[in-house]
Amino acid sequence: MAKKEATQAKPEQALTKKVWNMADVLAAAGIGFTDYIIQLTYLLFLKMDFEKESYGLGSALPDGSKWKDIVQLDGPDQLAKYEKILEILQATDGLIGAIFTEAQNKITKPALLKKLIGMIDEENWFSMDGDLKGAIYESILEKNGQDKKSGAGQYFTPRPLINAIVAVVQPKITETVADPACGTGGFLLAAYDYMRKQSDEQSKVDFLQTKALRGNDITPLVVTLASMNLYLHDIGAGTTPIKCEDSLEHEPEHLVDVILANPPFGARPAGSVDISTMRSDLIVTTSNNQLNFLQHMMVMLKDGGRAGIVLPDNVLFADGAGEILRKKLLKDFNLHTILRLPTGIFYANGVKANVLFFEKGSPTQETWYYDYRTGIKHTLATKPLKRSDLEDFVNCYCAGHFEDRKETWSPENPNGRWRKFPVEEILKDEKISLDLKWIKDDSDTVDCSLAELMQTIQTKSANIAAAVAELSKLIEGIEE
């Protein structure tokens, strides 16, 4: 009996394996992870909507654009009908329109489409609870993030890091939570899971599922994945909290209580709208993406609102716009905590980042640093970040009772990772640098991979390009 139980797969494992069997079918035909997942998303939604309707719960899809309209067809007729359905649904409002944002069929062989539809049709997906459906889909997204050819890794923040950030920011079930660069919705889902446990009162649950969460992303693929991800967790069934738009182009429609985010790094993409021509509420003009997102989120918070945001190192020391933003952050916000992250935890190589935790409406008195970088080595393959790796940080953070914070650093223990710096000490530096270090580690100067070196060069190059662009604009303004 024990042997049978040991070899018996759990439902989640079995269904995830089946999903990847479908992937193998498409991969053999040269269809990549990203195209596969997007088609799976479309077809899964059609099948679950069909199941939902069979339970007497109604359908949100227009007649003629449902699972039953394609499942019995064959060959070119099935392929043509599927493409027609995608065309109709992408023009629909709400959750459906979000899931089918700019939908296109990438399965050009009728036999492959028939096989995939048949495999999906064998299972009853809607009857699974949201956690199980979501877990299966999350495993697919995680796998996709590891596919270097697809470039999808840029959309993923390590789940252990997300969960630690949510654990210390502690969003409440009555609060609004936003991620203006939401990717596949990892932060929003973690916040939802954390908030859902706080109450079974129906009005609060309804608010959480329909109004509490808000996210934007500029990439149609990601909006589709995020919308489906939330749908599979029973969030936003009648609408969608995810919009396909550039958050930076508009003043925030709503102020929020909590922001959790890992915005894109580097300069704004070529051809992007110059946001300084569209907004008058920003603190400083810059082409630096992370600085633009930082100031957007500073504006977006309510008084008393709080944030946990992943940002690259150069935000801590960049000249010009960076210096102005840091001064503003210390003056009008309580930048109470900075978590310094190691390399090796993101899919992009060599990324050096931090998590900035702040609250709007009161000046910074002191900033506490947790150095989880110096002497720390992680790799995605052999030593990925685990939630337990950040447990000491979570304990030191003392969420909800900052008065109990105690430094682990001292003159007698110079390698203690938890240390506070009075704001007066930070302001002594003319650049107002937040790039503070105190733990000595000789390996930092020699143990630098080629990928990390190239990442550093690329970051500095992007910073120089952004500075030159700003200088050119300034010169043009003077000449005019």
C-alpha cells in the first residue's frame, strides 16, 4: 500500500504532466513555449466557459464563439472557426477582451489543433478549485520563464521574493493593491492569497475579488497570461483588474493603499511616447524607466499608503533625476527599509536589485538595511532562492511593530546583516546616495561572472545614453 501511495501522482502533478504532454506535441512541430501557452490559454478559457455553462451558471461568450462550436469540427473548418472566434473575442469588453488581447492563432496545422483540443476536452477544468487550477497554470508560467529563447523570463519575479515582500507589507482585505507593471500577475496573486485568509465576510470577499486589485502591462501577451492567471484563481470573473496600457503615459486614475511591483529596468523602449509631454504630475523628467516608474508609484499612493518595490542598484546612486527623486523620497515619504538582493535569483543574468519599502506622508527618520547580498550566492539551476532564505529578513522587519526592531550589526559584530542609518547620516552625502555597504567580502571583488560584468556594462551604457538624451533636450531648450 505504501509503495502504491508513493508512486501515485497527485491531481496537480498529473494534470501538469498532461499539460506538458500537450506542449511536447506542439514543440515537436516547432511551436515555442510562449506561442504554446498563449494558445493553451485561449482554448482552456473556451473549455471552462463551456463547463461553466453546463452547470447552469451561464456563459459570458457570444453565441457562435464557444467551445461547442469548434470541438466537433475537423480539418480546415475547425482551424477557420477557431480563428474567427479569436477575432470576435478580442473585440469583447471586460475579462474576455483582456484574455483575448490581440489574439492570433499560431497553430497553423489542422491536425495539431485537433489533437490539442481533444486533449483539453478529456478533462473537466472548471470543477477544480481556484487554487489547483491556478497552481497548474503557475507551473506552466514558471516553466515558460525558464525558456531563454522566448525571452519570457523578464516577466517573472521569484515567487519566494514576492511572498516575502507581501508578508512584510501586509495588505488588508479592505485595501486596494496595484502593480503598474504587473507581468503575469505574481504580486497581485500573492496579495490576493494573503488577503483572502483574513475574512469570510461576503462583502469583503466580493470587494477583494472585484475591486481591490489593479494591474497594467504594456505587452499584450502578458496581459493575456495575467488575466487568465487571475481568472483561474477566481479573481475578476465578471470583469478584469488587468489593462493593456503603458502606466507611465497617464496620471493614475485612482490612488491606492498598497503598491507591490518589479517594474522594467533600463531606458524606455525606442519609439515610446515622451511621458513628459503627457503628464504634469511627475517630479522630474527622465528617460530612465525605473526612475519613471518610481515617481509614478510615489504619485499613485494615498497618504498613508505603503509600497514594496524591486528596483535596480542605480536608483540608489544615479545622478540628476535619481538624486532629485531620492531627496523627495526621504522628505515626503518614510523610506524605512531597504532589502539588498543578491545576483542569481532573476532569469536575467547579473541583475543587482533592491527592494525599497516606504510609506507616504511622513519624512524618513531612519532607514534600515538588510544586506542579503554580500557573500550570498544563488543560481537558478543549482541553488534557487527559497522563501526560507528570507525568513531572517522577515523576522528582523517586525511588520506592524517597528518599535521592536533591533540591529544585528554592531561594532563588535561588523558582519551583522541588519543595520539602521539615521537620515541625517544619509543626507550628509551630496548625492544623497542610498548605496550603503558595511560587510566586507573579498569575493565580491573577484567572483564576478562574465554575465554579471556584461550586465554592469549594459546598465552603465543605458545610464549614459539616458543622460546624453536629457542633456540634448536641455541644449535644445536653451537654443530655442
